[in-house]
Amino acid sequence: MGRQAERGSRPGLRSAFTLIEVLVTIVLVAVALTGVMGGIRALGAADVKARDADRLQRLAAQKMSELVSITDPRTTDASGDFSEQGFSDISWTIDVQPSGAENVDLVTVTVTRGGDAQALTGLVYVRPVAAAGDAGT
């Protein structure tokens, strides 16, 4: 018993957390949870942005394949939207430049939604138009 009195502890009492220790722990857990929730929110925003970029890129590829199927991309509309597919807030523009090779144009399709844009550039074969006298050859 003499040793317990020397240490400053009382017989029959258990050691426990103090109020300060509990409050500090609560504050640390709250700070950690705030950081984790901010990270989860940032991941969600990045996921939405990636899905939007993917949608814009797929629509640009769709428009590019439409251009490949027509005779001359220079004769089509230079801009429009995707309201037929249900995306009236997404617009597209086409820029056609000569590539330097005969019957081949450099086509850039840019798809825009709000402040985000995706561009797809490719070479498109332009079918030569037969002259009226060339029909029998």
C-alpha cells in the first residue's frame, strides 16, 4: 500500500480518459472526415467531367463518320447541334482544310458543351466528281 500512495494513485480508482483527451480525439476525427469527404467530392466531380468528355468525343467521332460517308465535306453545314440525339445543349463545328494530297481534306470536328470542348481531326477522302462527258469512260 505504501507504494500506491507514493505514485499518487488512490486504491479502487480506474484510469480513464480525461475530457480534454476526448475533445481532442473528436476534433481530429472531424478534421479527418472533412478531408475524406472533400476527396470523395473531388472524385465525383472528376468522374462527371470524364464522362462528359467521353460523350463529347463519341459525338465528334459520330459526326466524323457522317462526314466520311458524304461525297464532299465542304458542301455540308459547318455547324449544328445534336438535338436529334437528345443533346440540344451540345453543338458541333467543322473546319475543312486542304491536306496537300489530291482528293483528301483535313477535317476537324469540334464538339462543345458549355465551356468544355473536344476536337477530333482526321483525313477525309473527297470523291472526285465525274464530268458530264466522262460518264461513258
